[in-house]
Amino acid sequence: MILFEGDTFTDEACPVRSPHRHEFHELFWTRSGEGRHLLDGDRATVTANTLMLTGRGQIHRFETARNLFGAVIRFGGELLHGPGSLPDFGHLFVGHGILTIDVPPPDTERLDAVVRALAAETRQAVEAHSTDVHRYLLMTLLAWAERWSVQDPFLRHEAPADIRLARRFADVLERDFSRHHDVGHYARELGVSPGTLWRALSRARGRPPRTLITERVMLEAARLLRFTDMPVGAISEKVGVQDQLYFSRAFKNRYGEAPLAYRTRLHGGDGGGA
């Protein structure tokens, strides 16, 4: 966990290294100040009294900040799946891009108090129930985040059946997208028919499962094109597409330009090998 106490930095002096990805989730709390966050190539403005959630695997970087007070809370996915009756907040971290939540002004002080309590706990030596305390404080923050996001039905804990199935699909897709591109696999994993899955995702997400699978595959390809030097052919194989011509066509359909052109435009130079 990192606390910001009036920090100001530019892109070159950012305390967080160049664009990177983690095997854990992050919650960015901005109590006051401003900045700019890069997430999967898209820039989001950081403003006061907001929470920003990034999921495992997303490529990001805090680019700039001015007089920033707040915190970055990092945690593994296992803390999202608590024992007993604790709710599961995994849906807050999959199935969307940048998620920024406005914190109502009357709630900022108590949220900041919980953040600081969590920071104090993480600085202490590990004791009996330390993990439980961390989990309950984190669950409090995520429960509030979900409450303040009620305008998006996909983020509500009490959701219709179609949205609950769409969340489960997003979890499985995040796990399997590089190995399985067929709708039948996801239907079997979720214990429903392909038709049921198609109808649920079309209603809940506005797009059928095959489109969502392709979008996730191409998102990973775009991340690798932008933030690695891997050849296009190796990227195609890594995301599970053996036919490079099909890969290039699908990528162009998604992003409007061929993979090498996309990389060259963003890098401003050599596009790398094919």
C-alpha cells in the first residue's frame, strides 16, 4: 500500500515505474489533488474524491500528479472471495476498462479513515487475524464502491440473472481467452446452453459471446503490441490465434488498423518484426 501526502510529480519523475501490469488488483483513492492515469493506452483524469479500480493484468501507469493526497491499495484476488457470508466483489475488476467512481462528499471522511486504518494495519507485524482485518476493511471499501456505482447495473451486487451470468462469463473469459475462442467452451464451463449464454450476454452486455471473446483476445494483442517488443507472429500465437492473416484482419476490424501500423503509430518508429 502506498500513501500520497501532497505528492507532485511529472511523467519523468513518477514514483511508479513505466507502464506495467500486475498479478494483483489495485484501488486508487484520490482524496484531493489531480493527475493523469494511463490504463491500457487510454488516459483518465484523476480528480478529487474519486476511486479508480484496475484489475489484474491491465497495463497502467500514474503519469502525473499535482498536490495529490490519497492511496494505492494493492491486493490479490483471493481477498475478493471471502469465507462465509462475505460478498464477492470480483465483478468490479473484470469486464470493463477504466472504472472511476465518484465518492459522495458526505462519505469522503469515513472512507479516508478506513483507508488509513488499512494502511496502519499493513505496517504492523503479522498477528492472529491480521488477514481477516485486512479483508474486512477492504470489503468495506469495495462495498461502498459498489453502492456508489449503482448507475451501472453490471456493478450492482443484487443483479438480474442475465447480469450474474455475464459476470461469471467475464471471470471465465479472463482465465481462458488465450486458449479457448469457441462459445461452446464457455457455455460448458458455465453450465448453460450456448443459446442461453448468447441471449444473456446480448441483453446484459449488448454484444454476443463471440464478439466479447474476440474483443478480449484483441485487447491482449493491443497491450502486447504497445508495451512489448514481441513480433506480431509471436503475439498472434500467444493470444491463441494460429492463423496470422486472420489475426491481422480481426485486429484491424477491432482497432481500425493493422497490427504493425498500430504499433508504429504508437511507438513513432520501427514497428518491429512480423
